[in-house]
Amino acid sequence: MPVSLGTAKAAAGKLVYGTYDLVEHPTGGCDRLPVIIAQGSARGPVFWLTAGIHGNEHAGLQVLHLLIPRELARKLRGTIVCIPALNPAGLRTMKREAYYHHGDPNRLFPDGKARDPHDPDLEPPSVLEAAYSRLFEEMRSTANYWIDLHNTWTGSVSMVYRDRVYYRDQGTPAQIKAARLEAENLDRQIGEICEAYGHSVVNEMGCSGYFDDKLHRSTTGAAVNVARIPALTMELGTGHMPDPKIVQACRTGLVNVLKWAGMLEGNHEAITGITVVKPGYACRRRGTPRVSVPCIVRHLVEPGDLVKQGDPIAEVRDIWGRPIAEKVLKSDTDGWIMGRTHGIVHYPGTEVTGMGVPDDLPTVLPYPAGYCPGSAQARAER
Ligand SMILES: [Zn+2]
């Protein structure tokens, strides 16, 4: 199967290594992405596995080094395209961002809207945005599936962020029905991958939070909602010093997913050694509860804890140690603690934990007005 990326060209039964030119430096030379392609002798799907778009999130790099040993290609049906470091500048400097793009690198993938490249009033895309657009087209032309590996907060639970699938509800009733069916089929595959992976699952935020935060322009948001490719973001606990148990459990989960995709033989392996939260209801992620005053907090919960509305989450004190304002910050909802957000010193309005909260929204929804990729309306409202 002729799959290639940059200088890496797939060869049946082999692992091949290469690079993909990302950003050319004004000082000469270039940032290149490391590329590994593993191809089995038998035909099968093409699975993209990537990590490190946030340069201070290092667990995914270790997972991919463990997952892609030399013997993998001999057992594989189909092809794995692996990029273990999507943001080399961030990785070198141990920063979330690349120094040549100010802003989150995981909000730069195409949203499907047409842009006028000749409008002098519009700022052109940064070199990184332009590079990721090129890479996205490479992914779109070869991938059947994509998993992108990340980290959340120190000590946070290993979990999956599941994008909702949006569809175009414009046109004739038959066109709308067909679009909805296509979205439901994509969503079903995404759900099956979550099940096969076997870690905790949270749905992405509701419609307004998702689009306001430009999550539809993340790696997997764009894969799902522009390229219509089943894709998931895996969050692997602490980023700067990976937890070996989560790294191992992610590797096991990915092997389960490759088995689900028909790319490896064998039975599903149990996920062990990590916290897997199954609260019995669907959850979406939310930063909550939030402090109301400038303060110092002491958390009263651990990642993975199930909580009820009204349960204590953190003590709230001033810098001298005196209890202030709400004194004890309580949960405003049932749910579970995904992790404690970084730091104990907060300004008002800051969340002290990330929680999985009950999610009564469907996982398949119409695009909100102005966001439908490629539509005249989207172009007009840009
Ligand atoms: Zn990340």
C-alpha cells in the first residue's frame, strides 16, 4: 500500500523512519517532525497516532516508543503512521506553545471555512498554522482513524476526550436525514474506540464552550468535524513526568483499539494499574467549582473521586491563612474529579478542579449557525 509522509515511505512488513518538514527557520535549517511508518504485509486500515502538540506533555512520546517496536510491522494488518512529536519547538523548550506561534498550537487545524488569501485586512496564518494545514491534508488523504495523545494536570486521571459529531442540517429533508445518518455512523465508531480503549471517558464541552474555545480546530476536532475521520484525544495524567502506569495502560488501550480496527490479532486486554471511573452516566468535562475571591486553596478531593452536589472540594483562605468568602468551596453538581487544576493561588473565577459532570446533551448535533464547514453562511458570518 503506497503510504508516505515526508521522507518516510511505507514498506510492507517493515518499520521505516523519516522526517516531515514543518517550519523553515530564518536562521537556516528547519523544524522537522519525526515520522515512523509501520506497515504489515496484509492490507488493512491506516491509523495515525500522534503526540506532543503541546510541548510540555511528554507521556505520549513514551507511549509511542513502547508501542512501535520493530516486530510490530510483522504482525500488523494495515499501516500505522506515527508522529511522536508534533511540536518540536515546544518539546525543546518544554513549553505548551511553539515560540513561532503565539497561541495554543492545538487550535490551528482547518475549520473547513473558505478564506480569501488576497484580503489585505486579514492577517495571514502563522507559519505553524500553515504547516499544520498541510499536515492535515496529508492525514485526510491517508488516515482511516486518528488518535492524538496529550496530558492534563499533575496527577489527573487518564481519560479520553470525545468530540461530539456535528452535521449540516441544511438542504432538503432527504439531505438532512443523510447527513444525520452519516454523523451517527461516525459517532458510533468513536464510541466503539472509547469502549475498546477502556479508560475513563468524558465528552467534550457543550456546543458554545466547544466552539468558543476553538476545540473544533484541535487535531481530533478537525478530524471528526471537517475530515469526518473517527478520532480521539487521549489525556494521560501528568505531562512533565509521565506516570509509568498510565503510559503502560495507554499502550495496552491502544493495542486494544488496533485489535478493534482489525489491525492486530488477539483478545481485548484488561486495563490495570490505573483509576478508571465509570460513574454510570455519560459525562462531559467542565472546569468547576470556581473561587469567588482572590485566595489560596487546599484541595479536599483526589483525582478519581466521585462527588455529589454540595460535597466539599477545597478550603479557601487568604494569604495569612484565615478562612474567607465561602470558606469551603462546594461542588455545584454531581460528578467526578478528573484532576486538580495547576496551582493553589487563584484569582476570582478560576476553577480549582476539572470535573466530569452529567451530560444530557446528544453526542450528535447540528452545526451551530456560522460554523458549518464550507457553507455560504459560514463564509458570510466569519
Ligand atoms: Zn495537550
